[in-house]
Amino acid sequence: MSETPISPLRARMIEDMSVRKFGEATQRDYIRHVKTFSTFLGRSPATASAEDLRRYQVHQSSTGEQPGSINSSVAALRFFFRVTLNRPDMGHHLTRIPMPEKLRVVLSKEEVAQLLEAAPGVKYKAALSVAYGAGLRVSEVANLKVSDIDSKRMLLRVEQGKGKKDRHAILSPRLLVLLRQYWSLAKPRTWLFPGPDPLFAITTRQLHRVVCNTAEAIGINKRVTPHVLRHSFATHLLEQGVDIRVIQVLLGHAKLESTAIYTKVATKVLRSVTSPLDLLTPLGPKKELPK
């Protein structure tokens, strides 16, 4: 059975993204968005006009497409026109939609402890403990290798995290003990948390499923995902008084603004702030002015 041939235009776009080291997921999303636009247009997207882009965004809005999806399509189409077609002017006719700001879901320390204790088996307890104890993204947890554990320097090596950057994360003494207990039982060879086939790492989907099911089973009435453990890590550090710039490094954030979102949910920090009203010197009796 022959595969559907890739059009020269799509092949060129894929080459342009590959040269710029775009991840596979990003490439798939960009191609999907351009294909959706082409379907709406009814012809090659290379022939689109500024008015076509305006009509498309009106269509997206009228059909109830979410801001995140619209903004993702804006990024894909801007790349397509600016880079692949060398028509940078077309990017000016695409409008990003402001994203509604929502507070991050954060677990209390007691809820984290309950979640870790209820994890189904030592493997998942270790994996979720890494997510919380080192503040790793779920993809970073899944892709850890046994060789990434540096017990002498008490560090975890995170290879090619978000933005294709390597960094180090903290390895706490308690986490090291837990990982050693897990290793003595499971004896993982290459991947720290292998999937059903030990040649491959566990999937992020499986970790996500375990976290959601465990949280539901113990009655945590919050939308809990693996990323919530990372949010909780950052928030709890902030509440402990750790400098936000240190937390930025631990999380692997390129910009401090990305880390600053945790100040909105660090309730202990908010409660410790003294209102300027409380610092006012009480006013004495009102004195009459001399006549």
C-alpha cells in the first residue's frame, strides 16, 4: 500500500521547521493548523490573501474555538507565511487572542503526602516523588535515565528539557533514599522509569493517568495532573522563603516572569505581607486651628 505523497509546499515547511530544530509535536501541530486553514480556504494556502486570513479568524471565533487553539494556529500560520512563503507582511493580519489568567492549582503539603503514599506501587511513588521533590515536568520525569542520578553531587541531570536545554535539578536526601529503594526492587537499566517494554521509557500519558486516578481515589477535589506537582513544588519553596530567582533556575524557566506566577498562589507569603494600613501612626484628637 503506497503512502500519500507529501506536497512540495508541505515538504518545504517541514524542512524549514527541522532546520530550526522544532520538536516533533510542534511540527505536527503547525502542519495540522495549516492543513485546517487550507481546508477552510478550499485551495492552496499559498494563494491566501489578507482578507482570507481575516475571514478565517472570524470563522474560528464564530465556531467557538478556544483562545489557546486560535493562538496556536496564529503561530503556525505566521511561520508558514513568514518563513516558508517569504511573505512576512501576511503575519500582520493575524491577531492573537488574550488568554484568560487563571490561578494555578496547588496542593497542600498534606495533600501531596497523601497522593504519594497512595500511589500504586513503588515505581509510581518514586516517579511522582521526583515530579514534586525536584519540580520536573512530566516529560522530564518520563525521560530520566538511571545515569542521570548524581548521588555524589546530589543532583538530577535533566537532558533536553523544554527549549532543548540541559539543566540540573535538586536531589534531596529523602528522594535519594526512595529512588534507591525503588532501584533495589525494580533494577531499571537504562530508563529510570521504563514502560512495559524496558527498551522504552514510560509514557507521559501513563503518568498522567496514574496521578489523576490516584487523586480521585483518595478524594482530592481538585483537578490534579503531574504538572500540579511541579506547581506545588515551586509554591511550597516560595512559601519557605526561597528566593524566586533560585526557583527560576530549579524550574528551568528562561524568564523570571514565568516563575513570578507562583507569587499569586503562595498564600503563606500573601498572609505574611503587612498592609500599609497597619503601619499608619494612629491620629490623635483633632486639634482646632487658632482663630
